Amino acid sequence: MNLHSKNLFKYNEIVIDTGPLLVILAGLYGHNTITKFSYSNDDFKILKEFLKNVSRIFITPQVLAEVSNLVNTKIEKEFFYDFIYS
């Protein structure tokens, strides 16, 4: 099913929550990091397709803090900086 065929994109701006943000970051980072958060590469591909026509993504400070805490507990310390700033 093509996500765009059902007119799911009434708006081109969204607010993103912790889970989807983790999928995006881990999918972009690679190194099989996505599986450390109980997601798959298919989840990343679907989300990437969904976000293709979104022009602006809003992230609240609370979501950023939660993502940072989750990444800090799941990613080895030496890779934390690389993951966050890559």
C-alpha cells in the first residue's frame, strides 16, 4: 500500500514523539543500532517513507530529554557522542 494514496498527508508539519525519533536517529546512524531499541530496519523504511513529504518536524524538549536518556542507557558510552552528533 502506498502511504500517499490514502491522503494521509493533510498537513505537512508534525510533532514527533520519542519512539519515532529513536527510529529515525538509529536508522540514520546505522551500525545495527536500531535493534537495540526493539525496532527494525523495516520500521525505519516505513517511517522514512511516511516523513518524505513532511516539511517541518517539531520535537519538544521533553522528547529530546527522553531520547537522550534512552540512548545513554542503550548505547555504549564511547558511541553515545557519535550517535547523538552524527
